[in-house]
Amino acid sequence: MTPGSNIPLPVSRVTVDVTAPVRLDVSSLLLTADGKVRSDADFIFYNQPTGPGVTYRSGGGTAPDAITVDTTAVPPGIEKIVVTASPDAAGQSFQGIEPTATIRNADDNTVLATFTPPQLGTETALVIVEVYLRNGAWKARAVGQGYANGLAGIATDFGVSVEEPAPAARPAPVAQPPQPPVTPPAPAMDPRFTAPPAPAAPPAPPAAPAPTGKINLDKGRVSLQKNQTVSLVKGGSPFLSKVQMGLGWEPAFRGKDIDLDASVIAYGPQRNHIDSCYFGKLSIVNGAIKHAGDNLTGEGGGDDEVITVDLGHLPPEVTGLVFTVNSFSGQKFTEVAKAYCRLLDAATGEELVRFDLTNAEAQTGVMMAKLIKQFSGEWEMTAMGDFVKSRTVRGMVKPAAQSL
């Protein structure tokens, strides 16, 4: 296919996979007639891999990521599904690594068409192809539209809310040693003119504080930055009693599995260790905390490991929970991509709070988040992202206690 060309789709289910010499992030957006998503739920990607009629499949670093569209399951009002791609490495452009999209019959994997956008340069994200409805029939079009501001530019263009990181504080000017006064020369045109004194340099603004402060769930889903806290309260009352903490990650390099272990450590009011829930002990405190089991590779979209906490049935002596991830095999977190944790309503599966780990250190353990019970009885979640040298949850007990 060439840019702008289209083909009719002879089948109702198609898969679009995108390959390149480097690892890519592939995603998809469901658009209405006005070219916008209905909500953030119409953005399908590695952390939200399913939507109405559209699914994302991770290649795990050894195969291309893919988007499958079932046109019979696309809801009314959705007229276009765009497939996007961006290099996994931050800031990398497509120059010299042009991707190829292959459109296949999802049922027998036969190739329907391929498309490689030509002459790419500074683009860091692409709308590469689209599946669209025209006069009652579904078609596919080669697009190749580039964005220089990454996947966030595409998402914003199509109506997805993107949270921008807080701007860095401007550094204070470096003090200079005093200099002898210099008399400015008078302009040649008028010897009576003397230069006005130079204006004093404005004082440097105070450094921006680290993002802190407590918020609640009144406005719906919350995306936390490191050290931010959210109260699990909505409308002035405790919002829920049973939650799930989903933790996910992917390999940072092609072809390497990542065996990480998610755990939760329970503490009492004096930071005393009560018990730890992990792959070797899947249930603690009379079943109020349960681990769903171990994931050995990190492959695939969505949560890799899930821990369910019945806050309403926790023993009263449990007042603090710290969620950790460890690399028992010794791989460092610099070899991990897209690590995150998210808190869900266990009854509905609704995502309430999310924290994406944006900076990695060459360590084998990380404290992702903590839940603390307040004197009022409500629980608060704080994003942590603090790295520790420990391959097991046992080595996390002391540093996690110090964090409470």
C-alpha cells in the first residue's frame, strides 16, 4: 500500500501488527464521526489491552505487538479505529527505522496488505493505518501521519486526557564574583547621553516543591506522581472495602524474559512486621490478603500479578501495607520497562488509582506503593517508587517499615 490508499476488508476480523528494527509500542484508538474518543476507555494499549471490538496483544519483545479489530463487535457510533506506533526508547525518532504494518486475516493469519511509511525523519509516533467504516462497509487505509511529540501528541489530538509531568524548578543563577565598575562609553551621536544603570536581576523563583498533598476519589480515577497520596474516600465516606493491587511490567530489551515477584508486607501501628504475602505464601491474615500467583516472564498486556486486599476484614492490628516488587533472578530494574501499579475496585474491576514507575535504578527491589490506615478509619494510598537492593521480600521488610 502507499500513503492514502485503501482496500476493502473481505473478513470481519483483522489483525494489524507493526514491526521495525527496534522495539515499538503499538496502540489503538476508537474514534467517533468527529474524530475523537468517547472516553479514555477507547484508548487501547499495553496497560488497557481490551476495548469494545478491539484488543491489544504484546509480542513480549520477541514478536511484534498487534491490534485485532472485530468489526462485528465495534459499537455503534465508532467509525474509525486508528493503529499507532512509537519507539519504546524515550525520544527516539523513526528516522532510519521505518516500521511496516501488516494487515492480516485474524482467523487464518493470511496477509491482506502491508504498508511502510516512506521518508520519515523527526517523527516519534505515527498513525500508521486505520480501519474505517464507509457506506456500511469496512475498509483499511494506509496513513503514515507522524507526530514529533510522541504518543502523547497522538492521544491528545484524538481527545485522550494526558497528564503532563510537573515542570522542573528553574535553577537559581550562579553567583558571580564582584567586578570593578565599568563606565559605559557615551554614544557618538550625543555626548550628553549617559547610559542608565542596568536593571537589577530579578530574584530567582523558589524551587517548586515535590508533588505532595492528599486528594480523594471524588473526581474519579487518579493518576499519582511519586510521593503523592490519595484517600480512598468519595463524597466524604469510605468508598470501598475490597481492593486489588495490580502490578505489571515488561522486558526492556527484545527477547529477554523478566521474572519479577510482587508482594505485600503487612505492619502494625508500631511498624512491627505482621506477615508477608508473596508467591510462596498466597494468603495471609486469615485470607484478608490473597496473592493470585506468580508470573514468570512479564509477557503480555495488563497486570502481571494481582494482590487482593479485603480492607473491611483486615485484623485491627494491621494498619500499614507496603507493596513491593523483587527480581529473584537478579535482573535489575534498568532491564524492566513500563512498570506500574494500579488500585482497582475488586467488585467492579474499575481502576481507581494508578502509578507509573518512570525512573529506574540498577537495583533488584522496589517499593511501589503503601496503604496506610488513618485514625478516622479511612485508608490512604501513597505512590513510592523507592529502590532497594534486595532479591526477595524478606529483604524488603526493614526498609518498608522505615517508609511508614
